[in-house]
Amino acid sequence: WSVVLWVWLWLVCVLLPTRVSAAYPTTTSFLPALDGDTPDCVQDPRDTFCLKPKKYPKERIVYLLENKMYDLNSLLMDESRDSYTFEARNVQYQPMMIPRPPLPTTPPNLYQPPPAPLYDNEGPYPRYPKSTPSSSSPNTATTSAAGPPHFVTRYLPPPHPPHPPPRAPPKPQPWWMKIMGNTRHRQRRQSLTTTDLCPYEPDYIMPRAALNNRGTWMYVVNMEEVSSEFTQLVESKKCITDRCSGACNVPLRSSAICQQQYVQKKLMALDTSGNALAMDVFWFPSCCVCKIRPDDG
């Protein structure tokens, strides 16, 4: 019976499928490059990803995906704070508007036109209307009848001088015209042309190898030829040149350079042991900024 038991155990170990496909030996390190090295597919030393690495373990990754063999503990992972930059706010510059000086104000019109004259059949001359005496007036109807006759003038006093016509507003001073002209010129120039200090090349990539935030190159899951579900599209913005454009003024004994900035993105990658898939955080170029540095010496 002992012989039969040993034969049965040997058949079980040989025939049952293992956790990982035997396409690769267990001693193989599933890394695009060793720590401190760069994969051969990376041409630019500033690049942190590779689109077509050599010896990409396609069969191993497909096997792990189909069998859902991934590390659940890596699904929740924080980004590190090793290096980051603040992004500038998108604020459109508008030149400060200087208010127009107020126009001179005219004093209030205190002149009141004279009362309208009355005309009668006695002649063409205007006269003032007779005022009716009030009850409190000492000249009552009885006294007025007994007293001398009351005469009313039929002639107006000399006419008042005519109201002067309003003056035209004064012309703006030369300094005001100069400011307004420069302001309109600045607005028109800025609205017509815009220039990037550091131009960059935007692109959407599917990296198969990338540098994580711990400085290790790893194989990233991206197999569009197998299935559209096995892809991870990433946005990339790489600097085109290392010199800023001449749109800004640089101080003396200084130079303006374009510096590549990176951002961390979370992607699924092959574990270093090759036994499971795990989520990891990788560096990718995000923007290009212009920095001013003093010249040496």
C-alpha cells in the first residue's frame, strides 16, 4: 500500500495545474530592468515609460487576467509625496481699466422765468395780475373804497438777462489719451496671439513598462491585441525643447530653461515575482514649465 500511495501522490503533483503557468521558470525576475538600470527600449533619459519593451511576458499576464489572480491588498494605494509641483491657475490677464475723469458739473439753475403776462382789451402792454387782499391785510374792502385809488402798473421791469447756453465738456488731457491708447493696444495684441513659453507634445499612450514611485521598472498590463478590456490609456505631455521661448524678459546673468514635470498615476502591473497582478503608482510626464536660473559664474 505504501507504493500505491506514493504513486498516487506523484500523479496528483504532476497532473494538477499549478497556480501560475509554467511558461516561465520561477527563478526568472519579471522586471524590465534591474534596480538602477534603464530598459533598452527607453531612448530619452527623461522618459519614465516604454511602449514596446523586450521580452514582454504577454502569456503570463493573460493567464493571470483570465484566472483573476491579482493582489487584492494593492487595490487601495496612496500616491507618494516625494516630488510634486503646484499647477498655475488659468487666469486670463486683463489690463487694469482707469476710469474716465468725471465731467465738470454745472451749478443748479436758480433762475426762474417771470410769470406769464396777462393781456386785456385796454392795450397791447402786459401787466401783472391784481393781488386779492387777504382778510388779515389792513387794507380791507371798506378802507380801500374810502382811501385813494389803487393803481396797478401796466409795464414790466427790465427783462432778466438770458440764461447762458451750456458749455461743451472739456477735451481729455493728453496724458489720459495716452493711457487709453496703450490700454486698447494691449488688449488687441493679447487677444490676437498667444505663445507658450515651453511647448509640449500631448499624446495618449499605452505603456507596457513604467517607472514606479519607488524607482523600480515594472511591466504594465496593456494588451490591446488580445482584448480591449486589457488596456490602460494614459495621457502624456513631453517637453519639445529645453529652452524657453523669447516671449518673456530674462534678468541679466540668468537663463530660462524648460523643465519636465511628472505626475503619479495608478496602474495594474505584473508583480516582481510573476505570480500575481498588483496595482502600483507610476510616474508620467504631465506638463512643461519655464524656470529661470542664474548662470554659473
